[in-house]
Amino acid sequence: MSPLRVPAAVSSMTGDIIDGRRVADEIRGELRGRLDRLRARGVNPGLTAILVGDNPGSQLYVKMKGKACEEMGMAHQTLEMPKDTSQEELLRVVHELNADPKVHGILVQQPLPLQISVDAAVRAVHPMKDVDCFHPENVGLVLIGSPRFAPATPAGVVELLVRSGNPPAGKDVVIAGRSNIVGKPLAALLMQKAKNANATVTVVHSATRDLAAHTRRADILVAAMGAPRTIRADMVKDGVVVIDVATNRIPDASKKSGYRTVGDVDFEAVREKARAITPVPGGVGPLTNALLLAHLVRAAQKQAMQKQATRLEGAEGASGADGATEGSAR
Ligand SMILES: NC(=O)c1ccc[n+]([C@@H]2O[C@H](COP(=O)([O-])OP(=O)(O)OC[C@H]3O[C@@H](n4cnc5c(N)ncnc54)[C@H](OP(=O)(O)O)[C@@H]3O)[C@@H](O)[C@H]2O)c1
């Protein structure tokens, strides 16, 4: 993470708006150099998404990830499997992809049909290709502070904080939501004794007795509940930095689609008290895709290094064997 040359926040009378699209552009810009170097070595990172069934939300997410790869000239494919696919068949496909050197990252899009165990699917993806960071090995690495890949959305939250000039070190961070994909890994990232972390983290959830008592203490509040506009102005303190991860659809007759997307935070009211705040949409969302690309590049780099090391070991082994042959021939 490099510091911003120009703050990625737009100043206003009230809280600054943290512009996720701009931060995501910046990250993509930084990726280009790494990509060029990889391509010079004959490696173009490739992503494969597996979509089981016809969930419209999943179709859209996978399409957006493919588009994000295309914009960077990275290879991608989506394997569409029928909704009655057996677990055995899905795992067979995942194992084939694990062995394919052109595939550097594998995503098994969730939700999965009931006949497939999410746990089995997550564990089947090779940890080196698990760019979503769902495999228990990668989750564990995040927890002990040496991530191979951090999950894209929590990593995006950290990037937004740091690059908008609101680093978490020493701050009281309250995370609302404890899911495996957002709340828990974000807490693990932010509590590390490390650069861009070092926060004092509180995680609240649906069994928290007094949500507002916690959120009012937050220097940085991250909302990831999926509960539209639950965080009101009286639940935050002056000068809070707010990152709203949630994307909730609420009915809106004025829209052609019949709905609009809002976060967990009452944006306009909370902005009056905030130092900085992310909008929904246009805040965390763009970061998730940008970070996924960054992790795909990282996966390709690591796999290329591993391949080279294996080749070197092979060459050393071969020369050792030759030496033995020569020795015995003498
Ligand atoms: N922008 C992005 O790229 C991105 C990526 C991922 C997710 N999201 C969005 O982020 C939101 C959360 O996603 P998720 O997958 O983490 O959701 P999830 O698995 O449903 O988890 C929601 C968490 O929030 C807690 N919670 C729900 N309502 C609450 C309330 N009223 N008060 C306190 N805690 C409450 C739940 O508590 P319990 O554990 O007690 O049930 C749970 O821990 C969703 O809107 C999702 O669409 C956005």
C-alpha cells in the first residue's frame, strides 16, 4: 500500500466523501507495472469462476469480476454448471482447475445449491489459487498476521482507510457484523501489530445488547450488517470515519428497476457528524473487484516463483544424479 499523492476524499461542508472508485482506479494503476513484469516472463494471470445454478445476483457478481479482468487484459472464464450438479462433480472440476497452470485463481461463487457443502467446496480449492481467501489455511494465515491473500472486501476497507488519510493505528474501530467474509477477517486484519493495522477492535452483532453504546465510541465505524439505514446520527460521535460495506436493496417506485441500493448507515444524517464517510454505491464495492485483481496477480506471481523453484530443484536433482552416475562410472 503506497500513500496517496492526492487524498481520495472530496472535501465538503460536512464529512468528506471517500471515493471508492478513485481508490480502486489507483490500485488498478499500480497493478499495471506488476502485470507487465509478469507478462514479460510469459505469465498472464487467469481467473476461473464456477457458477452453479442460475442465481441472478451470482450471475451479476461473476459477470462484474470477468469484466474487471477484461479491463486489465487478464484471462478469465466462467464455468456454468446446472443447479442439480452433484458435489462430486463440482469437486472434480475444481481439482482439474487446481492442476491447470493457466488458471491462477479459482472462485466458487456462493450461494451453492443445498446438495453441495460450502465447506467441501471451499476446502477443495488449492490454497495457492484461493484468491477469495475462503480456504481455512488462508483464513488462518490472516489471523496470525501473515496473509497469503486477504479477503477482497476487508482488504478493500483497509485500503480505503489508509488511502483516504484515515489510518486505523491506535483508533477504536467498531465493526458491525461478524460474517466470515467481512466482519471476522476485517477484525483479524485490523488488530494485527502491523503497518496499516494496530487498531483496538470491537465486533458487534445481532446479540449485542446495546449497539449504540458501542458505535458511539468508534473513531472508525465499519457497518457490514445488511440492515438498511440502521446506523443513525445519534449512534455516532462527532468526527467519526464511517465505512459502509452493506449493499441493501430497498423499494423505490421512482426507479425503473423498482429499487435502489442503500447501505447500513443513514448516509445524509451521519455525514453531518462524520469526518469522512463512504457512499453506497461507490464506496467499498469498487474496491472488492480491484483487490480481487490484485490477489490474482499475487497468486500468479507466487505460482510462477513456485514453478521456477521446482524447476531449479529438478535441475539440481538431475545434476546430482548425473554426478553420481559419473562417480560410479569412474
Ligand atoms: N460491497 C461489497 O463488495 C460487499 C461484499 C460483501 C458483502 N457486502 C454487503 O455487506 C453486508 C453484510 O454482508 P455479509 O455477507 O457479511 O452478511 P451476513 O453474513 O448476513 O452477516 C451479517 C452480520 O451482521 C449482523 N447483524 C445483522 N443485523 C444486525 C443488527 N440489526 N444489529 C447488529 N448486527 C446485525 C449479523 O449478526 P449475527 O452474526 O448475530 O447473525 C451478522 O454477523 C450485506 O449488505 C452485503 O451485501 C458488500
